[in-house]
Amino acid sequence: RAQGAKTYRLGITTPPGHSWNVSAEALAKRLSEETDGRLAIQVFPSNQLGNEGAMLQQMQSGALDMAWIMTAELGTRVPSIAAINAPWLVPTTAGVAKLVRHDAALKLLDVLPAKTGTIGLGYGITTLRVVFTGAETSGIEDIRGMKLRINTTPAYRDFYQLLGAAPTPIPTPQVFDAMSNGQVDGLEADLDLSWNQRFDKVSKTMLRLNALFMPCVALVSARSWQTVPEADRELMTRLIREELDKQVDSTAATETTILKNFSESGIKVVDVNLDNTADIIAEYDKIWLPKAPAISELREVGATL
Amino acid sequence: MNDDSGARRNGWAALTSVSQGILAIEKVVAGLLLALLLTLILLNVGTRMLRMPIYWIDEASVLTMIWLGFIGASVMIRLRIDFAVTLVQDNLTGSAAQSLRAVVSGLSLAFALGLLVMCWMWMDPLGIIGHGFDAESFAAETFNFLYTERTQTLEWPTWLVSMVIPIFAATLTIHTAANLVEDLRLCPKREQEQMTTAEEAN
Amino acid sequence: MLTFGAFTALMLVGLPISIVLCLTAVFYIWSSGNTVLFMSFPTQMMGGLDSYGLIAIPLFILIGEVMNGGGITKRMIDMAMAFVGSLKGGLAYVNLLANMFVSSILGSAAAQVALMSQMVVPEMVRAGYDKTFAAGLTAYSGMLGPIIPPSIMFVVYSVMAQVPVGTMLAAGIIPGAMLTVAFCVVIAGMGYVYNYPRGPRLPWRQRVLTVLRAVPTLAIPVVIIGSILTGLANPTEAAALGVVVSVAVGRFVTGDLRLGQLPRMFVKAGVLSAGILFLIAGAAVFSWVLVYGMIPQTVAAWIQTVAHDPLTFMLMVNVILLVIGTVIDGAPGLIMTVPILLPIATDVYGIDPVHFGVVAVVNLVLGFLTPPVGLNFFVAAAVTGAKPGKMFLVTMPFFLVACSILILLSIFPVLSTFFN
Ligand code: NA
Ligand code: NA
């Protein structure tokens, strides 16, 4: 890095190697190249600067310039954002890749400056989430009565409760153990993490509900953004969007590989029958439409993708 | 000894009395928090076995532990039983050791005051009062979203569960000031109940 | 550099380590001019404790309080006596073995050494052992507490390294067993050289009775470990169940525990555990500030120019930690070094975090036994009246053996990761 470069700090929860981190590192590299070292980005992975809540607070005070923050965290604070975490907006990861670049999804970020003191420049994604069950299962109805570890966000809690599960939050590093010694009957996670952690080793069945996905939002601190010259803002915005685009496309492409890995690992993979989801969707929307009205538009858009 | 210094001594003694009063309360609260913590964890085992896990118990128990940590830490500092490198202190005697102890208490007091200031900046009580407790408009103007946030599963106000830090800063200020006036021999040292491990065996 | 100077000075005047960490962080923020970080300081302190695994710490300390107050530890010592008391150097083995039983429950070295010094050392002196040796041996046996599961230090490490608590606890089994066996060998050797006395040979009937009397106390480790293995509970919940069982055993089996004692035990365990929790909170702010200042990255770059392979790195870490461990023992040492060294270990040298944790913990536990600051010696000295310096010299064979085991643990990761 050139001496005297203006360095921006970018915080991220996932460890080096995760596709979100790859996009952040690529962004840092390109920004430095395109400005001949005048601007630089230092990436802080693995919650080094604190968890997502702490990073948001640091962006609000202006200590931290950027962060990739998951919509689970944002949706807990700003319910209207949780619209993107509603079940069955789109049926495939390829559809997810299109949805998060659609205006209907990007519009959700408009409230962020007022509600969180940050500006959302776009989404990164993960693959669609799956449910692993310790006992052998064959359909969505088998989730009923299960103690299910979920990612802690109100949208997910309500969805899995509607499926009849008893959702319980367990920190990510302890999920594998909790599953292997039977503290929970099942867990839900995205495919990337599931393959990394080899959840197939502690489960009998992987249920593909194709219901949920967990995007992150590339956020910049509104406070520090004010101090960035107009031209640099445009450059950074462009680079961030380009790198997110690559991340979104590559994630959609890796899904096939991960699915293949799982089926070769010997775990039973079930594409669950989704014919009778209308009731669940109706129940869910009854709870969430008042808080996140954008859900109906996202459903309409999703159906066309 | 003239009346004036006698009165001042009483003033310092009043400070250590306040510290002792707070200490007594803190001990009871620490015991109760640990009892609550134990209850929450056992409740979690029980309800999970009955297949009715309670969603917010994990967060409630972590918050209980956090409160326990800071309130207990305040006690430890007053009793001077926190982990410390006492290498130099142990090899000094008489007034040199006494002065060093005063330096330690003084530095601790400096930190306590610093933390108090940081809490003030962070919680900005005058700011939120100035906005008539309207968290939204306060946040819009100051970019401080403390009062609009809620915890993840209990969905309690974040500022409320965070109150342990300013409380800690305040009690720490009083305790370290009490330690300091004792070290400076401005008033007699208070008798403290021992809590260290070595004493356990005697 | 200035920050490092301030840090060392604050540490040496005897300021509580937690406050040293916080004040150094304040100082560093100030001198870096990035004063906006002060706004996040309180949240960051609180965030440092925002971890479910840490809940096990107050609960383990509470178990220790209940066991000591409930006569449970005493029963375990009697049981060890019945097993090995009549061997040559019998009481020395009793000391070690009793420590091992208690280690399987107590998470802290200081608590264990205090208790054992009080219960076993007088007995050894009466039987004709040198007091300094007896006290020194107890100090070494106290090494087992934080290594044989459960262990507060492993809990602290697992939270910092984001490794499952259960995995980390299991990782202590083999190193704990190795140390126990090695110390037995040293006792046998020293017993032969110095002609240690045999303990009284108890009649078989009495031996059986003693063991039977103590058997119910084993319910405590059985419940703690069993509930984890069967999936009834995670380590934190197992600790909570352990509290319940030890109260029941103390009340209904030994009968020494009065329920009226409980409130005081809760207060004491609550306050004592806060010592560790506040330290972790301080370390959280400290390492967060260092990360903002890119210090870990700078240290990592320097280390890479010196150590070119994982083994060299591990040996270097051992030297660094042994030096740190002369002055700062146990959990505080762990808390200050892990944030800097662990990312280098895992990201640069590809070392398994469990392996790294075992080496770091065993090393810093050995710090309890190195002068000038060696907590185990101090505690043993406070209770028995023996001199810490002399204790260190008399027990030198134990030190050398422990160092050898440390090197083995550094070279062979499988000794730490076998139960993964
Ligand atoms: Na132990
Ligand atoms: Na030492």
C-alpha cells in the first residue's frame, strides 16, 4: 500500500475465504489499483471489530467506514427490511441472484440512512437455506415438533414456528456439537456453511425447503460517507456494485457443486413437496405484511423470475 | 488537630461509608444474579427435555452473566482482590509501598472517571431529554441509535440492558475514590470481609 | 511503542490487569487521534462478555465453593488414600491422585491448591516429608486443575477462539493424563532417591468402607461429563447440573453442607467469577483497539520473517508464553496473548486452533509455577508457610518433566486433537 494512502476500514463477520470476504478483498485491490494507491481499504474479517451490532454502532459514530451486514441483523432493527427474509419469494438460488438486483429489493435499502445511519449500496447473497435433521425425514411436515436451531432473526423465528418447530438460537461455533449430541433435533443454514461445517456428518436428512436465503448488505457509514469527495464516492459505489455482482453470480454457480458434494457424501437429500405451502404463506404474511409491506411486491416480482 | 481537618476527615469517612453501603448491596445483587443464572440454565435444560424450549432464555442468561460480571468486578476492585502483578509492590515496604498503592488507586479512579465520561458521550442523556425522549428524532440528528434498538430475542430496549456499564462506571468511581482516600490515610481503612481463595483454607 | 511502555509500567505498579488493559486502550485511542472510538468503548466492553460459553465460569466456581464447603473434597482425598496410601511415597501419590479427582470437577488452579495444601500437606509433614517438598508437590498437582476437564481456562480460550467449548474441554484429557503419569514417575524416582516413607497400611475392610463412602461424590463428575456425552446438556448446562448434584451430595451424602451456607457461597462465587469476566471485558476492548491500530497484522508480519514453518512458530510461541508466564499466569496471560497469536497460528501456519489452545493453556498453567510470580507457589506458601523460592528448586524435576511434555504437545497435534 502506498504511503499516505487514505485507508477506509471494512468490517465483515465471515472468515477469510468466504465469498463475501473474497468480494471485499477484490474491492480493496481494485480501489487501490484504480486510484494508483491514493485510496485503500483494509478488510477486518471474522468479527475482529465486534459483532454486527457493534459494527453498526461503529459505523454510526464514524469509526468504521463500511461493513457487509446480514439482513438478519438489519431486519431485527428495521422490520421493513425483513421483507427480503420472507419465505418462498423465489424458488431457486438463480432466482435469488436476480431478485436482489431488482429495484423492488434495492428499494428496501432506502430507509437505512434514517433508521440506521448507514447507506446500503447493494446485496451479496448466500445459497438457499436447507434444514438438516438428526433423524431421517421425508417432508416439511416432519419438522413439526422439532427442536430446531435457527439463525436468530424474528422473520425466521416466525416462519419455523409456523412449520410447527420450536426454534432455538445456538451460536454458530456450537451448532455442530449441539447437533451431534442431540441438544437439537435439527438445524437450518445455508449450503455454503453447511458444507464447510460438514453438517451431513451429524444428520440423516437434508431437506431442501427452498424457502429462505440470507443476503448481506454492503453498508457505508453515512457519517464517514459525507467526508468522501463526490468523485470517489461514485468510484467506490461502482466498484462495490461490480464486486457484489460477481459474488452473486458466483454463488448461484457454486450451488450445483455443493449439492453434488452432499449427494456424494451419502446423506439423504429431499426436495420437499411444496404444493401445500399456501396456508403457511398466508399465515406468515398475516404477521409480517403490516411490518414489511414490501413482501407482496417481492412475491409478485419473484414469481416472474 | 484542629476542627477543620476533623471535619474534612468526616467528609472522607462519609465517602468510604457510601462505598461500603454500595458494596453491601452489590454483594447481595451478585449472589442473586448467580442464582438467577443457575435457574435460567436449569430451566433451559428442563424445557428442552419437555420439547418446549424457550426462545429467549439464552439471551436472558448471557445478559444476566454480563450484569454479574460488572457488578462483581466493582466489588473486587473495592476489595483489591482483582488479578494484578504485585511483584514490585510485594518487594516494597512502608511508605514506598503505601505510595504505590495510592498510585494504583489513583489510576483506577482515573479510568473510572474516563469510563463515566465515555458512558455520558455514548448515552447522551441530555440529548435524548432534549428530544423529549423521541428516540427516532434523536437518532436522526445525532446518528446515535441506542434508544431505537432492541435486543434480538427478548426484544428489550438495548439501552436498558446496557445500563450496567454506566452503573459500573459510577460504583467504580466511588469505590476507587474510597480506596484512594484510604491509601492516602485521609481516613481509617474499612474492615473488609475476605473473599480470596487462599484464606479459604485457613 | 509508547503504548507498550505505558502498558508495562501500569502492569508493574500493580494496577489490576483488567484496568491495565482498559487504560492502555484509552491511552492508545488518545495517542492515535481516532477519538471517535471512545463512543464505542462501553459497548465493546459489554460485547466482550456477550458469549454463551462464558456462563460456565461462574457455575464451575460455584461448584468448587459447594464442594469445599460440603466436605466433598475431603471424601475424595480419603478415597485416594485408600487406593495408594500404602505405597512408598504413598502420601505423595495421594496428593497427586486426590488432585486428579478434584481436577475433574474444579476449574481453577488456585482454588485447588489452597484446598489441597490445607488438607494433604499437614498429613505429609506429620508422616515425615519435607514441608517444602510437600507444598511444592501440591503446587504442581494444581497444574492438573485447569487442564483435566472441566477447565475455566479452556472455556475462556474456546470463547476467544470460537471453538466449541466441549471440543476444547475434551482436548485436555490426554495432556492431563500425560502430566499425571509423568508426575507419578517423578514421585517414584524421588521417592527412591530420598527414601520417602510409606503410608499406614489400612485394613482392607476400612479401605473398602472409605471408597464406598466416597463413591457418591463421584456422581458430580459423572453428571457433568455424562450429561455432555449423552447430549442431555451442553457444557454450560452440565455445570448447572453439577451445582445441583454437588448441593445434593453435600446435603444428603456427606451431610456437611447446611443450606444456610448457600447464600454466602453464591455471593462469593459470583464475585470471584467476576474477576475473570471483567478481565475478558478488558481484553475485548484492548484487542479491539489493537486491531484498529493494525498491531496484530504488524506482529504477524514480523513473526513470519523469523519463523518459516509451523513447528518453529510453535516453539517460538512457547518461549514467548514462558517469558510472559513468569510474570502473568493463567487466564490473564491467555487473554492478552491469544488475540494476537491465534490468528497468526491459524491463518499463516495452518495450525489447528484446538492444538494451539492446548499448548498455550498448558504453557500458561506452567506459568503458575515459575518465579518470580507463580500463583500456585504463592497459594501453597500462604497456606503452609513454606518458602516459594525454595519450593521451586526442590521441585525442579517436575518442572523439567512438565516442559518436556509441553514440547511433545507442541510437536504432536494429535495429542490435543485426538477427541475432535
Ligand atoms: Na478441571
Ligand atoms: Na509465573
